[in-house]
Amino acid sequence: MVLRNKVYTHSMPERTSKKKPRDINQLAASIVDEATRDEPDVVPMQPEKNPAAVALGRLGGLKGGKARAEKLTPEKRSEIAKKAAAKRWGGGAMKLRPVNLND
């Protein structure tokens, strides 16, 4: 049985930040240089959105909830509401108990 050494072809990644100097004067100078440099920080640009797609998405969002509510039966709507309340307020399924208003 022959054992071979593995050869790694990639190198270690570069540091993302520069190492700070140990001398207090050099550190102060590097902080001032960094704070007063003229180059603006790079801000990533967001891609422009297609106005037609935005309009269609907004149109669907505006009518989506109402259309879904109209399609649901009262029983299904009640089941969804109970499940949401149980998740929101903790515990398992909510247990309903009768309330006597005369006491």
C-alpha cells in the first residue's frame, strides 16, 4: 500500500482588513488618514426593477387577500383563524370554554 502526500493548489485567502500598527503614533496617524481620506466608501448598487413587473406584482398583492377570503368557506376561515391564534398565543390548539355573563 502506497501513501501519497496530498498537494493543495490553493493559497490562503487574503485578509479583509489591514493589520493595525502596534506603535501608538502610527496607529493614530492611520486612524486620521482613514477618517480624512477623500475616496467615498463603495456602496453596492441595487439592480433597477422592471416597472411593468412592479405594477403587476402590486396589482396581485392588492387583490390577493380579498380574493382568497371570498373563496374560503366560513368553516375553513374559522379553522385558519384558530390555528393562527394558537401559534400567536402559544400552546397547542385553543380550548374554548363557555363564559357565563350573568355571574
